[in-house]
Amino acid sequence: MKGLIQRVSRASVSIDGCTVGAIDAGILLFLAIEAADTDDSAQRLLDRVIRYRIFPDEQGRMNRSLVDCGYDLLVVSQFTLAADTHKGLRPSFSGGADPALGLQLYERFLDKARERLSELNVGRSNAMTLASGRFGADMQVSLINDGPVTFLLNV
């Protein structure tokens, strides 16, 4: 499983001109599901995404996580991240999960994220929210990358 994360001031995803998910400050996660991925892969990536320290502390150092800041998470499925681009001029998608497995793990990832953020929101004044795109849809993503800050996480 691969996750391309971007620290954003604002991000949204639209389908057929209708916004289906939007966040203010937080992380935009482009999620790629590969053939060998499992529920465990989803849990490990989620844990890394929400605890990855990409937000500035008081000294301006990237030392705070999504959880530390109470920011939001937008998850967008992105099968092209699973492409093998090592040779030639056309990407190979043979390492990507088949659509049925991809959909299953994408939905499980979202379920785990909802559950985890709900647990972390207990007692918080600034509740973190989860937004998402739609698996397999033709989506238009808009974002303001803060920094810019972008990292590729592999699990």
C-alpha cells in the first residue's frame, strides 16, 4: 500500500461538478492499493498517516502530526500510484490490486480512519474530520499544498 500525503491549507474532491469531500487544514492522502495488500497494510498506513510529523511546531520545525494539531484528513483513491514506471514509456499496472480487492481495502481503510478519528476526538474541542472521494470514479481534486510538503509512504 502506498500513500502520497500532502500537507494542505484546503482540499476538495469533486465528481461530475459536485463536491463529494472537502477539508480545510490537514492532509490530503492519495491512496494506492496493491495486489499484496491486506487489512494489516491499511492499518499500518493509517497509523503512519495520522501520526506522521509534517506540521510545524512553535519553532517552525516539522514536528507535529495530524493528531497533534487536530486537523482533517481527505482520502482519495489513486491507482496510478501503484504503477511500475521503471522502464519504457508506458506505466504497468500489474502490481495494483484488482478492482474488487481495491474497493474492499479502500472501504476498510475509510472505516478504520473513521473509527480511529472518532476515538481520538473524544474530549477534543477541535474535532478532526474525515472526507473522501469515491473509489473508481473520475474525480477532480483541488488543493492548496501548504509548503509545499509532500511525502510518499510505503507499507
